[in-house]
Amino acid sequence: MTKSALQIARASYVPKMPEGLKGNVNIEEGAATESVLDQEEIQKLFPHTYGMPIVQFTQATGETGVSAPVNVGVILSGGQAPGGHNVIAGIFDGIKRLHSDSKLYGFILGPDGLVKHTYKELTADIIDEYRNTGGFDIIGSGRTKLETKEQFDLGLEILKKLDIKALVIIGGDDSNTNACVLAEYYASINAGVQVIGCPKTIDGDLKNGQIETSFGFDTACKVYSELIGNIQRDCNSARKYWHFIKVMGRSASHIALECALQTQPNICIISEEVAAKEQSLDDIIDYIAGVITQRAEKGLNFGTVIIPEGLIEFIPAMKKLIHELNDFLAHNQEEFNLVRRSGQRDYIISKLSRENADIYASLPETVARQLTLDRDPHGNVQVSLIETEKLLAEMVKKRLDIWTKEGRYKGKFSSITHFFGYEGRCAAPSNYDADYCYSLGYTASMLIAAGKTGYMSSVRNTTAPAKDWIAGGVPITMMMNMERRHGEMKPVIQKALVELEGAPFKYFENQRDQWAIETDYVYPGPIQYFGPTEVCDQPSKTLQLEQNGTIKL
């Protein structure tokens, strides 16, 4: 491959990792702390992998290694996230340390590669090409769900053929749920194949007491914050536009909140707050229009609004509508597809409950249509296709037009809309993500050496220097609960939402009124890869506030 100057420079970067993973390791076991949600059902579904202990690795004396080679398979599943290549590099280095003849096989284009037996051996020269680089292009990714016995058995055929003893699935909450199901099945038939998960998603909603953050979140937020900062600099220069900026985050507002903490916009909507206060779409429009009006009174006819991708699903009335739509289309998609496009709106209205039919009928044609577009592989509405930023900008303009006639608004309003998504998913990983991902992969190799299955790789204490990070593993069943998918109750990893009593939101809440009226923009600039540690290695603002209660400036 042709390398950029950054890639050439990054090739020499050696990721930092916990002292506990260096040399020989001890494994310490602690009591499992299963969540209280739906645990009887989870235990019934996962009798072989439920109730296992949390583990932690510490440095030990003695020789490192195992007596026989350890062949491992790896899958990149779901959307890309910066640092995935370093997870794979960490696995490779870990199993090579265990035994020099160990082999790593990558399955091509995600879980589909396991089922269709498409793979390649990842040798040292391949791995070295991809260290510290963004993207998932080393083997590609895919969104095929591993959920049927036929898929599991087809996968086992190639695992046995390649003498693979363990499979590492790098993915988000749904992918790691699938990893847990696969681990349970292989354990139930004594297949002799371990399954380990790694926490990936830029959305930041795969975290808990043992998983501090999902990899890629730090880098993606820094990329988006650079772009938002650039827009704010332009905004403050031209002084005539309101920018409505939607950022990724289907099920939680972690990205929106982190970007707000980094850039200090005039407005940031937090979906979880909207849900908790049972706000309507009108309430949100009134709030945004109110801030615009207050700034206009000071002669400031410009500003920025950050909007989380999944906002629509958090508005209580809209959430009820989407829930009914998901259930209905899960069972009637073929019939719906046969209806002419011109008649689809009336068809949906005729099939919904009266309350939801009224709400659906009140929506603009474009938004109503977007709510009925094809579902994702998990049966959810594809909220990234709903142009919430345009919807809000248009509705705010209509509200301001009314207020102008009433004499309540005397400013000038022009809007520009943006959606930042793919721009952040494959960026070269920040130093934090480069280190964190490598440590996650290396930890996965140690979990394999310890004979664990149904575990997720865990690295904690990551606001401290990397040498003090704590490596270990957590049973995936600890994170499970039962949720309705495709009209049926299924076990899934519980998503972590923004905690309204948590330090990150509280900090934002205390600052947002000032940010709304003043022009207190911060312009973060590009990610810094080289230079002093205090500049290059900072974790996200969210993690700093969660762990330390303060933000480093």
C-alpha cells in the first residue's frame, strides 16, 4: 500500500500497555456481579457460561508461554471504529508471545467469513502494515448476525480444519451478544473452541463498571470536535448562520455530549434528558428558538446546535410510534412492500393505533417515509436516515416566523445543516485508542491462555498512565437483559445511556446556559499524535469526568 507521511511516522509508534500484561501473568478471580435484570431468563439461556468470575491479570515471575501453539481466529463485526487494527496486532503479539508457532486467522468481511469459510492467515508482515492505522480494511467487516445452529456448525467446520482453539469477535453490543450465544453453544457441545469479545463502538454505549469505554469513541469524538470547532470558527467569523450539526449515536447521546464538552456549542440536545423530562418535539423547538431569540437580542444571529443521531427515538410520543412500527413491519414487511409508494402513508396510518396514527399523520412527508424505510439487521429503524437536523432547522424557522409576526423575535435566521458520521469511523486512532486497543487485543490473548470463554476483554483505570491500567475479563452474561427484537424477546447486552446524575452531564448542565448566550467556543484542532504526553495522550472529557471529576485543560 502507498503510505501517507502520517502512516510512515505512526509505524514506529509502540503502543503503551499495562504492566500487568508484561512478562508472565497471574490471573486473579473475583465474584461475578450479575445485573439484576432478567437474570433467571439469562441463566436458563446460558447455563454453561453464566455466573463466571471477573478476572484480572497481574505481573508475575517465571517463564512466559505455553507448551503448544495457539491458533486463533478473529472477526471484525459491525461498523468500523478507530483502533481495530491495533486490537488485532495485540492479539497477534500476545499469541506469538505464548508460542512462536501460534497462528492468527482473519475471517473476511465479518461473521459472514466464518460461515462461508473465507479467511486469510495474518502474518507478521501483514500485521506490521496495519499497526496504528484506522479502518478495518485488514480483513473487512460485516453485519451478518451469528444466531442459528446452522451458522454455528458451519463455522465450527472451518475452525476445526484450521485447528483454531479460540475465536475473538471484535464488535459492539449486538456483536458481543452474538459472541456470548456462540460461546454458550460451543461450550454446550464441548466443541473445544473458546469465544472472546472486544468492546467496539464509536457510539460509546457499550460500557459498565468493568468496561470503561468502547474503543473508537475517543478518536471519533476528537474528529467530530475538530470539524465542529472549524464550523464554529467560521460561524463566529461570518456571524450570519445557525449550524445544525447531527452526530452519530443511535441509542445514546455520548458522542453529542463529549463533543459539547470539547467545543462548548450554544446548544446541545441530550436525548436521555428529553426522555426523562418527557419533552415533545414542540418543547425542543421552543428551547432552540428561545436561545436563538436571546442571542438575537444581543445582535448575535449565529450559533451552533449539536443533535444526537437517535433523538427522534427518545421523544416519548415518537418512541411509542417507532416501537409499534417496528413490531408491525417485523411481521408485515412483505405486504407493506407491495403497497404503492403513493399509498404507503395511508396504509401505515390505517394499521396503527389511533394515538400513533395521529402522530404519524402529523409528521412531514419526508420524515414519515424515513420512519418506514428498511430496518437494520436487528429490526431497528435506521435513525441515521432520518434527517433530524433538517427537521429541526425547518421547524425552528417556522416557529421564528410565527414569533416574528407576534413581535417576539426581531433577528435574522439562516441555517446550514450537517451530519458527521463516517468522517470519524476510520480515522487514524488517537494515542489513547492506539494504546487501549492494543491492550484489549493483548488481554484477549491472555484470556485465551487462561482457558476462558464467553468473556469480554477489559482494560480499566485508563485515565492513569498506561502502565497502571488494569487488564482482565468480564463475563458477557453480566451485561445481558431481555429486549424485544423483531417482535420477540431476546437476550442482548444492555446499552449504557448518558446518566443524567453522572459527572459529565452535570458539568455540561452547569455550563450550558452560559454557552447558550455567550460565544464561548473552543476550537480543538486536529488530533495530536506527537508531542508532550499531556497534549497527545489525554482520554475523552467524558472519561476524565467519570473517573476524576475534573477536566484537564
